[in-house]
Amino acid sequence: MTVPNWFRRILTHLEIPFEECPLPPTLSAAEPDRRTSGPPAARSWLLSVGGRPLTVVLPASARLDVSRVRAVLGSRDVHLARADEVTAWFKGAAPDAVPPLRLRADQWVMMDRSLATAGKIVMAAGTLDGAVAVRFRDWYRAVGPGVGRFAAENTGRGAEPTILVVEDEEDTNRLVCQLLRQEGFACHGAVAGREALELAAQVRPAAVLLDLMLPDISGFEVYEQLRRSRPMRALPVIIVTALDDEESRQRGRELGADNYLTKPFLPEDLVTEVRSAVADARA
């Protein structure tokens, strides 16, 4: 496990005593925290508010309800931050391991009030292989977050639709999966075309988000191979790519893609397309 020196210096400056520990898988993979012992993990959800960074800290067992954040701030210009935004804001920290601290002068920090019951919390330390355990009261004193109810309700609607995200940029892949899980979907990520085909056969997703530029075979070839499989001939596929030329769009239409989104995209637009594709497939 590794806690970088810059993070140690920040904790020392803020007078937050800490203990090093491994990064819980729940923080690196955005999976629900199902541990039964030890301090709870605190996950940072990174949002953009008119281009300004906002960190909302929740127990790792919870999903963020962005609509509640919008209601508190009184703004519609709130969305889960894109990978490029996170990288630009927090240089030196892994995008999905940004610690829940006030690291910038223009940054807001808020927390779900359920964290206040914790004696200690475990939080990411800026890398994918290290974390720290701190007393909640020390963290709260140093950060001074706004407090509210930001966790999504557990609706108990049964099995979550599974989405396969095919994206070779690992940070973007993880953040898209985090977004989809927050919106109530299960998610599997693939960073190459052949890996995507194997995963699709295993998990039988409800829909696929498909990048076109992959390291081994093109997204178009992945699409064509999916369509050759009888169980997946009607599988909704949404192309998500940086290619914005008419030739690529035309080929997507010819193959029968459900939609064609270009990067960068608004997270809420992506969620809307996924929900629509899954609902149409189930109708």
C-alpha cells in the first residue's frame, strides 16, 4: 500500500492523525461496501457545478442522488464530473481515488449526514493502492463540509439491468460505470474489443455503450460480431465515441445503432439514452 507524500503533508497540515491501510475494493471499483467489520469507507463523488468542483462524501454503501444536490444548490448546472475535468482539477491524484478533502480554493465539499455516526472512516489517499483511516470528527473539523441527505433511496426494485461499457480509457470506463451504478444499473467494463465480446457472452447485458476506437479490433467489428450471436441480435447498442465525422455516423446508422453520442457528453444525456434503450428493449 502507498500513501503519497503530498497527501501525508496535507493531513499533517490539517492536523488529522491517520493510519495507513489498503484501499478497499469498494472505493476503487465503486461497488457497494458489504464489509461487516472495520471502519466504514467514505467515497468521494465528484461533480461539476458550473465548471467548479464539488465533492459529495457518502458511505461507500450508498449511491448519490444528484437531484438532491441540485435541489440544495438551487442549480440545474450540476453533473457528475467527466474524467478530463477530474484530471484537470486534481493533478497527481488518480481520478477515482481523489481524497474527500478541500484540495482547491474553489472547491465545495458536502457530506451525507449518515456519516456523522461513524467513529472512524476509511478514505482514498490519491492512489489506487493506499488509503487512510481517520477519526470522523478530525476530518469534519478540518474540512467543514456542508451536511445534508444526498444518498439515493433503496427502491427494492429487484434485479438491476446490466450495462456493458466498452471504453479503452480506463479512467473514463470507471467513471461511466460509477455514474451508471449511481443511477441504479449494474455495470461491467471492458477496455478492448475481444474482452467486450467475452463479457457480453458471460453477463448478457441489457445494453452496451460502445467506443469505436479500441486497441485490438474496431468498435464496428465488435458491433457486427454481437449481431451475429442470436441471443444478442436485438441488444441495444449506443455508440459513444470521439469520432464525429459523417462517414462514421452513417456506418453506425447502417449497423442499426440505437444512438450515436460524441465525446465529451453530459452524464445526464448518457443516462437518459441508456434508460430509454433498456426500456424500449423490455417493452
